[in-house]
Amino acid sequence: MSDDYPDLHLFIAGEWRVAGNRDVLPVLDPTSNQPVAELPVATRQDLDDALAAAQAAFPAWRDTPAYDRARILRRAGDLMRERAGRIGRATTMEQGKPLAESTAEALACADIFDWFAEEARRAYGRIVPSKQPGVRHNVIKEPVGPVAAFTPWNFPTTIPSRKMAAALAAGCTVIIKPAEETPASCLELARALDDAGLPKGVLNVVFGHPAEISEHLIASPVIKKMSFTGSTAVGKHLSRLAAETLTKTTMELGGHAPVIVMDDADIDKAAAMMARSKYRNAGQICITPTRFYLHEAIHDAFVEKFAAIAGGLTVGNGLDPETGMGPLANTRRLDAMEALIGNAREAGAGLRLGGERIGNAGNFWAPTVLTDVPDSADIMSVEPFGPVAVTQRFSDLDAAIREANRLPYGLSAYAFTASGATAMEISDRLEAGMIGVNFAVLTGPETPFGGIKDSGHGSEGGIEGLEGFLNTKYVAQA
């Protein structure tokens, strides 16, 4: 166990619950796969207590003026900024990403809470002109009710922040189950909210066996909204559970982002931008660029520049300031990299860089570039969720767009071109919820984040993020 790692609890009805007689799960350091802490597993009674707390706290939180809700969220954001170093260190110890990335993520969470604190005061309705004299049509926005949220391990503070900040700003109470691999990160956010004066029961944090918790919470009549970020397969399963109770959902699911690079693009800019994006968080990002469709005139030059940047990354412990890419989060990702890359090479792909595990301790994998990968390779259809980029050549834009749209995913996509007309055509024809043209950053508190097709529905961030936690009520008054 590590003295530097925070103590772990459940947070229910404003109470920090220790393990006691509960079962525990180990939390592993991805640099060594050695345990750093034990995580309490919520019992059925804990879950029922969380449901009761969220239900009991909802009326008062719903009726709390938006100005006062905003004040608490802003104060929590200030505390997150003050504690960003501590939060970032906990994230790196449990997830592996470089400390600079983890600390930046904690600071970004504060911005998310600030944004939704302001949006809380702008949940406007409207008055619709009536055809009938003396009648007023009012459209009113109201919080949907208690929310169940489920978040993954790859961004263990950003993703919980998007869900919690929006839901709390709207006037909803929340039960959140973060990933068991990365519990301390979200617990630090909960502590900031608790210290900022969030009323007891408005936020509850539970951990345990994911299937048991999700099935219990979603089946409860208390829960009026479910928000999930994770794999498409699990998202479809949870959607079926939510359909039984007609629970409102937001689903941010898997992706397999295509990148189209035209022959007139700024290759230096495109390679540098995409390499930074591809290997950030060791490629464990749902919007990371993966399938590179490169015009045949620039394919080799792009690969050379891209691989040079990737090969220059220092892979190591995220607590080391020299580290440019940390380990994968768990051994499952190592197994996936080995299988997908091996299958691609058997299918005829060229190995330009990497392609192997680093060392025999921890979850370190070399930044990898595969070239001329045929569609028959699994990696062209299966989201790798790791530090591997794959390329194909094209000469015809129509063909490249068809390939980009071939998969059922539709989360993010990227394109590089010097032509405004080409940029507009690609933007219009790519099937994705988010598209970066000559630009790679698709996340921000003020912009919507979400996909289409098998990548889910609904958006987080922006005004759309708040809307997902509101019901619309129409009142006709004479």
C-alpha cells in the first residue's frame, strides 16, 4: 500500500463510509501492477441508502435558487484549482498518465464547474404567443430528478465532472459510480463539493461490481436519468435496462476516429498535431485519431514526420517529469494491443514504429505506427484504445470519405486541407458528432461533446449538457 495515495471511502448521504466489514477491491499502480489501496465495495444497503438520500435531498436542491446552486459549484471549482496538484498526483498513481496531464485535467474540471455554475442561471424557458386572447403559453425547464451516472477510468476527473456539474447545476441529485480502477480521482471531486457546502445527500459516490450496481440503480423508480460513458457494448446493455423504466439517457460510447489528410495540407502541422493527440493518455481516449487516410502524394512524408514525433516520446512512470507517455491503465489493454497489432501484421500491415511491450513490469507499450493496413485487419474495425495509429493511402476523396464512414461509430473525425471548399465538403459528409478541421482539440466546457450512430446519443458540455438534465413543461394559462 502507498502512503502517498488517498484513503478510499464511499460517500453516501454526506457520510464518508470506510470499508469496515465490507468487501474490498484492490487498486493497482499501472507502473507495477502492485496494489496501492483497498476500495470499499458498496453493499445492497449502501445502494439503497444512496437512493434514499438522493430522493430525500432532491426537493430542497430542486427548489434552491440557481444563484445559490451556482455559488456552491463555483466554490467547488476554486477548491479543485487549489488542490489540483494533489488531485493530479492521485490520478497519475491510479491511472498512469503523466502528472502534467493529470494536473491539467484537474484544472479543467474546475473550468467545467465554473461553466455549469453560470449555465445554472440560464436554464430559461419561454413564452409562446397565443392565438387565443387572454391565454398565455409558458414553457418551463425543470430538473429531471435523481441521476445515476457511470464513468470510466481513462479521464477519471474530467468525465465525472461533466456529469456531476451539469446535473447539479440543473437541480438534480446524483449517484455516481466511477471506475473501480481510478476511485481516488472522483472522490477528490466529491470532497471539494462537500467542503464547498453541497447539502448532504445531493451527491453520492459508490463503488463495487459494475453490473450489480448498474442493474440495482437503473431499476429503481427513484432514478429519472442515467448518464453513461464507456464501451458501446455496455452502453447498449444499460440502454436496455433503462428502457424497462423509460429512464432518460445520455450515452457517450466508443469511437474509432478517422483522419483525412489531403495532398494540399500543411504536413508538418498535421503530423505534429495528430501525434500529440494520438499518444496523449497513451491513446486511451474515445476521440483519439486512429485511422489515418493519407493522400498517396503525402503518405510517406506524413508517416515519417509522425513516427519521428512518436518515437521521440519518453515512456515511463507518470510521476517522472521527463515522461511523455505513461503506461496503459491495466493489463487488459496490453493483451488488446498484442492481439490487434499481431493480427494486423499477419494481414499484411507494415510496422513503422513500436509494436511491442516495454519491459516486463507494469503496463508499458511502445508508441506504434502501422502502415498500409488492409480493411481485413481487426484493428480497422475494432477500437484499439491504445497507442497505435494505422494508415491507408487514397487518391480519391470520395473513396476516403466512404472508408471514414464505413464503421458504425460516429464520435469524432479529423481532416486537414488548405482548401476551404474541401474542408466544407468533408465536414458535411463525415458522419460524426464532432469534427476537427485543421484542429485537434474537441473538448471544452462550452462546447457539446457527443456522438451519433453506435457512438451514442446526447451531448455533454455546452448548453446541450445542461439540457440533458432538464424536463420541459408546458403550461397554458387563461
